[in-house]
Amino acid sequence: MKYGSKKSKVNKKVVGQIRKSQVITTFGPGAIVDMPDCSVIMASTDYWSDSRSFNEVNLQRLLGMKYFKEPRATESESPMGNPDLPAFRFPMMHFCPKCNKLMSYKYFGDPDGKKCMNCGKSLVPSRFVAACEKGHIEDFPYKWWVHSGNIKDCKEPERFDNLEIHFSSKSGGLGSITVKCTSCNKERSMEGCMSKNALKGYHCRGNRPWLGLRKEHYDPEACDEIMQTLQRGASNVYFSQTQSALTIPPWSKAIQEEIKKSWTEICNLLNNNPTDEILDMFLKAIFAKSLEKGEYSLEDIKSEIRRKKLYEEEQAVDYTEYNLFADEYKALSKEYDSDSKDQFRTIETEVAQCFEDYISSVMLVKRLREVLALKGFRRISPSTDESKEKYVMLSSEPTDWLPAIEMLGEGIFIRFNEDKVKEWESRIGDRYEFMKANLGNENIAKGKFSPRYVMLHTFSHLLIRQLTSQCGYSGSALKERIYSTYEGEDFDMAGVLIYTSSSDSDGSLGGLVRQGETEELSNTILNLLQEATWCSSDPLCIESKQQGYNSLNYAACHACTLLPETSCEARNCLLDRVSIVGKMNNRKLGYFGPLLEE
């Protein structure tokens, strides 16, 4: 990672390292990252160059993109002169821990901006920044704050190098931090600066430092949002907005992977309407090795090319997240194990006799490919209602690509008995109306919320917790993908995919698939049902209907159901242990309640 201007002639400085997966999830463009020697904000994708591009057809169609780009990464540990990802130094405001001067790092006299030249002490970046829900972010307005918004009352209102910051040891709260203006001797503590309306009256200037630090990078549209004070390293400074998809047949076939490598050249030729002879000669040259080995015939290659070309010409406007999940659900419900090189391989295993009424099928997903794309980000709140912008773009102008990573792995897919699910839904009645009301316009599991989603989601959490306790997997190593019927759609879905995936080229080693074998999975589910009947926080937990964020959980707490945030698709919301095992005095409230009664 480097920091510096795109057009700057000075040498770019390598300031630290982050993993490729973090660029898509935690430290994407617009995120603040603390490096060993400085604090930076990751630059927009406008500054990306030489990144490897790749495809995932269904995800491209959903997001309206032509391709994806992987964050560039060199193998060198110190790629001086050729660093990977650009970043800008942010925040600008620093202070000296000895002389207490508070100003831009540029004013301390050090060409590198690391030390106070008067004291020789290393500079410390400002702890506070100001941001709004439209994504704008800037240095905390210390000058405005210390003068309570009346900067003109200061003797030297234009000077921004006359501030000092002092720390008292009397308490550890914000009241122990005092900012002073040396020109007029006014001072004010930072107490109350984190409240929602603390900066009311301070006008947001539309700063977008991830695009660049000059004024031409400010948002040209006026912003009327109230700025809020955030701590530089707090989680609410950056909420990544991601979308993922599994590569499923026919795009998971090995032959499609071969075609992807030369797709640009193939498209260029097809656009010139070649004769059959020229096309055959061209394809024989490109796929010479595969044809010699007898892996595919020329007709197989031409057929798959026609399929891919036709699919890409279809309009993407009608393809929604529902279509994406429905396609994956159909693929996961079938066996695909014809070619060991395919990126999607499934084998059906028997369902244990005791669960035949509850589970329709179990598929061992021996190999899968997941593509995770970063669409944008939000600040302050991870979600918003439909009346506001969904997220902030990663570039100054719309592009036909997004940053993404591809990961390989394995998993277990469990498809529930649809008739049994509907019978359970009729048993529990309106139990989840209160949860639905609390959900409101939140975009958590948007379009999928229903009683069956709560049941499937809770089962997924309990299964992951049981697998981690039995098999040595860490909680963050396993992820979930919930397939539940969408509101207003006719196609019924009731399935759970538990999987692990890694950006490492080797993917996983088969450990999770082995846990899906009939006997092992049966024992795991029986154990999770036994564990779920009791929580150390019961009876408070089992009787609760107001746990979690915005009261979006019922009987679900850290002691019994919650997972690491990276494992959950719905931010640890929409969970209820009762939906699985019921209550002690009413087991029928649980999907597996009748089994527990037996």
C-alpha cells in the first residue's frame, strides 16, 4: 500500500500491508486504516491499475457489471517503486504529545510529517473525525468546536496552527480532553462531542478524501446532512456493502474456465463475423492443448461459447437477488460430479432415518467457488431506509467493474421438507409479527424475512456453533447462506448452506464435507438440538422477544446462538431458538419440537 497523489511526481511511500480479502470487506476504498507510522484513507478505484480482471456471470448480471477486478498484490514484502494499492494520509490533524500543538502534520516542520521538529517527538493522528450519512468525512473541526461555532470572535480566525490539546489524568472520559486556542485563550473540553447533534450548525462541505485531498474532489452537490463526530478507528466509520454469488453450472464447468481466459480475443473475432473455417482455425490454435489431450471436442467448445455469448447479451434489468438465490438453490439441490476440474461439485448423501420427516436431502458440496464483490460503503449506520441512497460509490464516476475476490471452498447443503415447514408455519401463527414490525425498512435480509427465514437462520447458527465445538473449526471459518422463500414469489425455498471458502488457490481440504456424511451429520444435529434446549441465560433468554439490534432477536444471545459477524449474513439478527426447539412447556413452537417430544 502506498500514499500519494495520482499525478504526484514525488516518490510513493509504502506504509503498510493488508490482505486482499480485507480490501473487499473491512478496508476498502474510503476506509481509514491505521498503519505502523501513519493513518491513511484508502483511495478510490480511480487509482487502481494493473489489477487482474475476472468474471462471474450471474453476479455481473445482478450488479450490472461487465467484469470484476481483484486487488493487486505483489509477492515482494517491500515493493518500493511498485506498491499495490494507493492511499492518502488522513486525518490531516495531528498533535505533539510533548508540546501539545494541534494542527496539520504539514506544519510541524518535518518533510515526512512524522515528527515535531521542535520536540523531536513522533506525531499522533487526531483521534476524532467528522462524517455524515452520505459518506462525506473530514478532520474534526477543532477550531469551530473550541469557539462554539463563533470563529470570527477569535483574534486570529484565519489561523489554524494556534490550537493546543491537553489531557487530564483525573478521568478517562472525553471531559479530560481539552482543546485551547492560544490566540484568544478560549478552551473547551471534548465532552459531548460524540452526541448526535453536537456539530449542529457546522456545515458539511462534501469532503471525499478517498477521491483526493484537493477541493475539486469535494462533492459538487450540496450536503444538508448533520455531521457527526466519530472516533478514527471506530467500526461505524466504514460499513462495506458487499454482494456475493456462487459459481454454478453451466458457468462452473472447467471448459468455461478455459473459455474465460481468452474471452476478449474470442469476442473480438465473433464481432467481425468470421467464416466457419476461420473460427475453427482460431479455436484450434487457442485450445490446442485441451484438444490434443481429448478433454473437449471442438463442438463442445463452440457450444459453450454460444451459450456464454447468448447469456451475456440478455438484459440484466430483470435479474434480481431472488433470481440469483433461486438459481443457486436449484443447483445445490442436484448432483454435479461429472468432472473433477469443475468449480461446482455436489454429491447427495442419505438423510438419517430420524430426520427423514424434517429434512428432504443433504448435499455434500465437494467444491465451490464464491465471488465476493464490494459495491460501495456507508458511514455511521450500516443500513438505511429506501428513501435514501443505499451506499457511496467507490469511484468518482460510475464504472463497468467492481473490486472483488474469488474464493474456493466446500460445504454442506441441507434442504428442509417443504410440507413440514409449511405445517410448522401454521403452528406458530403470528409469533414473528413483532419482529417484522421492528425490522421496518432495515435492509437486513431484505425481501427474505418470514417465519421460515427465522427458523432456517437460527438452525444455521446452531449448526455452525456445534460444528466448531466438535470439529475444531473456528467460528469465523464457517459461513452461512440461507435460501428462504422471497416475499411475493411463487418458488418455495427452504435450505441452508454451511460452507468455508478461502482466497488461497487450494481452497479447503475436505474436512467440512466429511462432517456432512449421514452418521456424522445426524449426531451433530442431535447434539445441537440437545444444546439448544437450554441456555445459561434461561429463563430470561428463552422468554425474551427484545434482544439484539433494534430488538430483532427473540431467544438468541451470545451464550446460545450468536456467531462472529463475518459468519452471519444478517448481522446476527432475526434469530429465535424457540423456532427450532420450542419451549419447555410448548415444544410445538419449534420445527424439531415434535421430534424432541418423542
